[in-house]
Amino acid sequence: MKTNIVSNVTITNDIKNIDWVELEALYKAVKWDGFPKEKLKKAYDSSYFVTLAYLDRQLIGCGRVVTDGVFYGAIYDVIVHPEFQGIGIGKKIMNDILSKVDDIFFIHLTATTGREGFYEKLGLRKHKTAMARYTHPDPAKEYLEKAKTI
């Protein structure tokens, strides 16, 4: 049964031995195009910490945090390969992340459309005054409200 897989998933926070091609493939598996391995390496190297989920040495999930380490932080790129979604691996990744940001005053996360409930179950809440800007039209269309005319 697939739910038994979660106990065999290994979590690591070390990117020293990451296969960047495999990470790029994970992003593509969830249809997050436009994340080439070179840019992923730069982003992950610049992250405060990274959570990687492996099953039998196969990368099946990830997430990362960017923060000043004291006041503000943001969780990005929480991904689980489609073949392993819905069985607790995303929760395992998020629990690892949240356990490491307990002392940071404010943690932000933008949920993928339709996944808000998942994050609410983990204790995150919608932010009343969050603002954002996207330089690419697709996420802007999906996540941003239309500007009010002044």
C-alpha cells in the first residue's frame, strides 16, 4: 500500500550531493516549467535551508526556505512528485521545514491554487494584506487580484 511508503522516505537538508538534473525533472513532473537546473542550483545555494525527500535514493519531493534568520522568512517550492502525492510526503516535508523556522517571527508561503487547505491543516493562515508582483504573466494571472483603479 502506498501510505506505507512514507515511513521509508528519507529527509535530508544537505544539497551537497543533489543531482540537479533529477531536481529539474521533479519540477517538470509537477508542470513547473521554466526552472532550469542552473537557476535551481543558484536558488538552492542561496536558500537558508532545503528539505529533500528521497525514496530509495530517488528524489520525490522538496521544499526550501529563504529568510533573514530572525524576523522574516518564506517557504518556497514545496513539491511532491505526482506519483507520490496525497500519502503524507508533503506533510513530512512541511513538518521538517516548520520545525526549523519555529523561532522566526513571520513565515510566508504562497500556496499553489487548490492546495490552501493542505497548508491550513499545518497551521498556516491566509494573510489579509499580502502584496506581490510577478514578472511573468501566467502566475500573475493566476495569483494576483486585478489592480483597483485609483
